[in-house]
Amino acid sequence: MPRERADPGGPVEEVFWAPTIVLTNSVTNLPQGNLNFTIMHSFGIATDGVQDLFGLDGAANIRFGIDYGVFDWLSVGVGRSRFDKLYDGRFKANVLRQTKDGRMPLELALTGNVGVMTLENGFEFTDRLNYGAAVLLARKVSDRLSVQVAPMVSHFNTVFIEEDTDGAILEQKNTHLGLGLAGRFAITRRVAVLAEYLPVFGERSDGTTDAFSVGLNLETGGHVFQLFFTPSSWLTEQHAIARNTDQFFEGDFRFGFNVNRVFSVR
């Protein structure tokens, strides 16, 4: 049989190795008919020391999620997080694909997430809802380096007024505008380092800070393991933007991991 020639204008593969970077989505989507089972885990503050086993004894948040590739350009998913007993549904749609011949230099994807807090607190259903959306712009610069920029918005239907330890009033905002800045550098074909920064622009909730995370990707075939350090205990984008209260560079970071396991169900 004659051999098929590689398409020189085909899409660039593996801009990122997994559908997530650390806390945020990457432009990488699931092929049609593939199912990705994800476990995301963030432990307590690592700098609490050996008494707390460097955060492993602390309050941990965990999210179980399933995403399915409806088409090569569209995936949908659902998940459940421990904090706030949060259920969420999400989608990712690739609008543009970076091509090998350079005719399309960027990858562009749209993402959306709707969460509902199910913690018993007497709230009405609409008061429990929160939303996140982003426009992902990425480029695989070389076989080793990929970068991504993502304007993001986070909205909570209901926010709270709280007091800090000194009795000062902390006011929360319903809506936050942010930017996801991320990069991946491959050390080998199986190991890569990650960095992610989520600055917020304009008004923000009192006492919150921008989340900076670093991580390590380990690719093992059917699995992609992501080990990371992050200040955020939250595992959805809208919460990471609006509710992070710890600062990485002041030592307030947590150890966490993501496990991605892809199955073909076609």
C-alpha cells in the first residue's frame, strides 16, 4: 500500500500535554470519542511545617471530573469539588488551530463553566450559582516551549460580607476580570515544567491576591500526572480568580496534583 504523506499544513499537536495547565484550562482538547477522567487535589498550606506534614494533614480540596470529546474541536464535562460541595459543568471549543506551515500562528479556544454550591445554607438555587469564562490564545513556539494568554471573567450571583481577625469588614465583589498567563517548557519527551499566573484587573474582593503556580508534567502514555505548588485551595477558574487569599512568594503555598486518564470509548 502507498504510504500517506504527512499534511504539512495540518494542526500542531500537543500545544500542551493535558486539558489543564495547573488551575486553568489549556487550549488542548480531547479528540472525538475520548473520555478524560480527572482527579485534582490541593492540600493545606505546605509551610505549616512538619507538625502538619507540610500541609498533607491540612484541609484538602479535591475535584473529580469527567470530560468527553463530542467532536475534535468540542468537549463537555462535569465535576464535583469538596469545598462548598460544588458541582460544575463546562465546555471547551477550539475555534482556531495552529498549523504546522505557519499559516495560522495561534491556537484559539473558548471555555465556559457553571458551578452550583450544594452546601446546606438555606440559599435559593439562583443564589448558589457561579460562572467562569475565558478566551484562550496559545502558541507552540517550539517542540519545547508553549505559551498561553487567556482573558477571563468570574461571576458569583451571591457574595458575602465577612470580618477578618481584627474585626475589619471584608467586602466581596460579584464579578472579577482576570488574565491567565501560562507557559510549558519540555525538559524531555516525558517531563515538562509549568508556570501559571492569574492577575486580577479592576475591583476585587477584599483580602484576595493573584494566584501564581508552578508545576511539573509527567507524561506516561495513557496518563498525564501534574504535580504543582499553588497558593489556591480552589480548583475551578472562577474560584481561583475571585477567592484566593494566600500569596505564593510569601510562602503560603500548597502542594497539589492533577491526574488525567484518557479512555477511548468510540
